[in-house]
Amino acid sequence: MNQLNHNHPTIDLFNQAPCGFLSMDHEGKIVAVNNSLLNWLDYNREEMLALPSFVHILTLGSRILFESTLIPKLRLQEEVAEVSMEMWKKNGEKMPILVNASMIKDETTGKSVYWFSILDITKRKTFERELNAAKKEAEEKARQLELKNKELERFAHVISHDLKGPLNTISGLLNILDIRDPSKSQRNDQILELVFGSTQKMKQMVDGLLSYYLLDQKDLAIQPVDLQLLCNQAVCLLNSDIQKSNGKIGVDKLPVVQGIEGQLLSLFLNLFSNALKYRSKADPEIQVKAKLERDWVRIEVQDNGLGFEPDQSNKVFGFMERLPQHSKLEGTGLGLANCQRIVERHGGKIWATSEKGKGSCFYFTLPLPVSAI
Amino acid sequence: MQPAIQKKYNIKYQDSGKPVLVFAHGYGCDQSMWRFVAPAFEEKYDVLLFDYVGSGNSDIKEYNPSKYNTLYAYAEDVLEIITYLNKSEVIFVGHSVSAIIGILAAKMQPQFFQNLVLVSPSPYFINDGAYKGGFSKEDIEEIITTVEDNFIGWTSFVTPVIVGNKERMEFASELEKSFCSMDPVAARQFAKITFSSDHREDLAGIDVPCLIIQCQFDQLAPIEVGDFMHEKLTSSQLVVIEEWGHCPHLTSPGKVIASIDQFLQAHQ
């Protein structure tokens, strides 16, 4: 409990004001300090006045700020307001403080004296940190929203152009269909086959879009998945395509990872069918390798296909983005965008390297189960 | 001097044909930190004052974080200023990190520098074996946090929102733009490279005559660092000022003026 000295209200105010007061001489030594600050920091007056300098009780970052900005400002403008710093309590705890300071020239000695008023802002600091965290979170959300908007714009564009193409073909073909004339049945069959082809193309695109958006589902089970089995399963599913293109898929030893089985299967299917589709003149050869890196595995899928220019390596993962040189080959521009989403949902990264005409290599990382680390 | 360059670095300079004395401020401040020293040289020299991009009243639009990620970028800026002066050489006075920026600039284009005056220099703030830089590696993160608290903390970003309207915001920023103002992004990055870059190796092979001004009791650049600089810079002279702190040009401008003047007279 503070004791009042009724004869010296000014001294009482100095010592027991609800803020810290401290003065420092031109050599940085503390020359006076009030009781409030001593109590906050748990020092007695003799101990504090015996300290080599005021900066002694400042934390390191504050010490640098003090020397590099606060002192220059004080020398230049004689007062400084609301500088946020931290002080050491005697027990080693940090105390966040807000400092106002002024510099007074002692006319008798010609030396300067510095006065500081100090507020304990422990609570305010907590709010400030929360505010900062909320701001960062809001910025991140805004960034995601912007990405989503761009995706939607692209989506609308693709719907209006890419789906309209086969739709126009269908309506044109149906216009010239004449089912009343039996002599035209062969021609009609050809037309219907073309119509069927166009609807297939549209179906493929709609399926692709659907699976892309289904990736956002949150309740899928994450569990240990044997990549070796999964990769072999993908090879079996693509068997007829592999046979047709006279291709080969080699798979090295792959580990068990932590993930969503259906999505990882789709990842391999996408990468393999791309490698088969964007093939060069040589028979497709695909090699899958794995490299363990601490708690992650890095998978490599190397092919000997068409490849792409090194500066297109980010573009290949773009949503509904297709490389100009591939425009003649069928595709929705969703395959690799899907792959990227799958890998990112697993917390990993995906990237590709390539040289045009020399094949490409896709890399991605997946988390290992905790027990394997 | 081209107006664009003048605006970029907020250059204060009048060419009257005298030798040129360039004053470069240290971290956390701006050209105003030379106000007790620079005027003393105006009679004999054409004094040039400037703010680094991101500090003081420089043109913040020129601040590109991917460019300013090493001190070399700042050294190139110093060279750009000197190139536009169209003078054969200058005397460069740099405080703290600017002393090192001056060394790097002199390493790239030694012919531009007649002399270097290094006030409270430190080539590396972190302790490394026998080298006593003053700080540990872990300390650097804390430094960055404190910088963030002061330049990016509530004081700089919450207030304008509460104050609200744009006019008043401009008024507020006018008030804040006193001495030693810094752009928050630049302040963070400049702090990071200032306190974590190691330029000890760059001291070798500097032939430009240098004056090192060291305070006896400096918490940021301890006296051992001054000795290290003096040892590595073979054509250097070391002056130790009996003074506390890191900014002798602010706390003892008279002594700093006398040391620089004496050194320059001897090297005329």
C-alpha cells in the first residue's frame, strides 16, 4: 500500500503516479526513478540507480530502437511520443511499455538530461497482437477471394467459349439431320455419331469441372495410403491407353503417405494420362521415383513427351489454362489444375521442369504418416 | 541534378564548384540527423544531403522490396547520386550502416571517392567466434519484431482507420512526418539487412583513405568493432570520442566536426 506524504503532494505524485517516471543523464545512467516503475519491475531504488545504464533494462530490440531512432529523434526535436518498447523485469519477464520522452538541457552543466514517462501496456499489447493477427487473416482471406473471383471469371469465359463450341456443332448437325428420308439413313448415322462425339466432349468438360469443385469437400478421410499400391492401380486403370500408345510406366519403390486415397489416385491418373497424351514421336516412357525428405516424400514423374518451354512451368497448373502449342490436342485445362489442388490440400507443393522436346518432370511432395518419421 | 533523381532521394545540394561532401544517414533516421554537423562544412564544401529510398521524404514509389534486399542496392543508389553530380570524386560521410554502404560503393567504383568518413560503423552486428559484433543470431528476430511494433504496429495502421476521413489522415501523416520517419515495409526490410548482413570480407582491399569515428561507449557498435574496422581498413585512421551512444554527430557534434575537419585538411 502506498503511503502519502501530506507535506509533499508533488513528491507523492511523482513517486506514486499510475505511470513510470525515469530520468537519465547524458551518459545513459539512471539518475531518478519513481516508486511505480520500481514496483512494476521489482527493483529497489539503490539497485536501479546502480545499473550501468538505462538501456540495461531494455530488451534487445528496444535497445536498438532506442539507440538508432529514439535518441536521434530526441536530439533533433527534443521530444518523442508513443514509442512501443519492452523492459526487463528483475525476474526475467518482459513488460511491454509505451514511452514518451523529452530532452532537457541543463544550463549549469551544458549537458542534456532525458525524461521518460512509461506506461505498462501489457493488456493493450495483447489486443494489438490479436488485431494484427485478425488483419493478417483478413488479408489472406481477401487474397483467396480474389483468386476465387479470377477462377470464376475464367470459368464463365470457358463455359461461354469452350462449351459453346460443341453445342454449336450439335445444333448445326441436328439442323441438317433428316429423319423422314430413309435414303439418308447412312448420312444420318454419321451425323449422330458426330453429335455423340460432341456430347462426349461436353460431358468430359462438365465431369472435370465437377471433380475440381468436389475437391473442396471437407469431410474426406485422411489416412495412411500405400502409394505403391495406388500407383499400380492407376497403371492398371490406364492399361488400354498404355497399350494403344505402346507406352511403358516404371514405378520405383514408393512409401506410405498420409492422404485421401481417391484424390491421390486421381493425381496419378491425371499425370500419367497427360504424359501419354502429350507424347513425342518416341514411344511414351514414364518413370516414377520417390525421395524421402525428413517428414515428406518427394515424388517425381518423368516422361519423354513433348515438354514445354521453361517459362511455361507455372502456366501448366493454371485453371482451365492450356498451352498454345497443345491446342490441337483434346483437353480441358483442368487436369493439372486438379493435381495442384490435390497436392495443396495435402499441404504439399507441386512443380514441373521441362525443356521443349525433351520431356518434362513433375514433382510433388506429400506428408509421411507420423509413425514413419 | 535531374529533378527525377532529386525527388527519388530528396536531395539537398547546390553546386558552386567546391569539393563535394556527401552525408548519408544511418538506419532508423533520415538526412535531418546531420543538421548539427553538415552546416559547419558549407563554407569549404558543397554539402549534399539525401534520404535513402524508404526513409525520410524520399520517393516511396521507388521502393521495390525485391531490389532492396541487400546493402549493395543502397550502395548502387549512392553511386547513382554521385554519377549525376558529374564530379570526378566526392568525400563520403556515412553513419552506422551507411558507413558500410559507403565501403561497398567504394569497392564498386573506387575512383568516385576521395575519402570516406565512417561514423560508428559496424560490418557485422552478430558475434562470430573471436569477432564481437555485440549480438547473437537469435537477437535479430527480436529486433525485427520491435521494428514491426513501432512502424507497423497499431500506432501506424489503426489510428488512420479510427481517424477516418482522408483529409484528416493526411493531416495526421503530416504530423507524423517529423524527423526520422520511415516507410513500414522499408523499415522492416532495412532493419533485417542492416542487422544481419556480414560485410567483414568487404573491408579488404579498400585503398580510399578512411576516417573511423568511434564512440567509447557504444551499445550498438562496441569499441572492439571500431578496432576491427581500423585493422581491416589498411588506409584508415581511428578517432575514439569519449562519448556515450551510437550517434556522436547528434550528442557531440563539435567533436565530430573537429575530427572530420582535421582529417580532411590532412588529406587535401
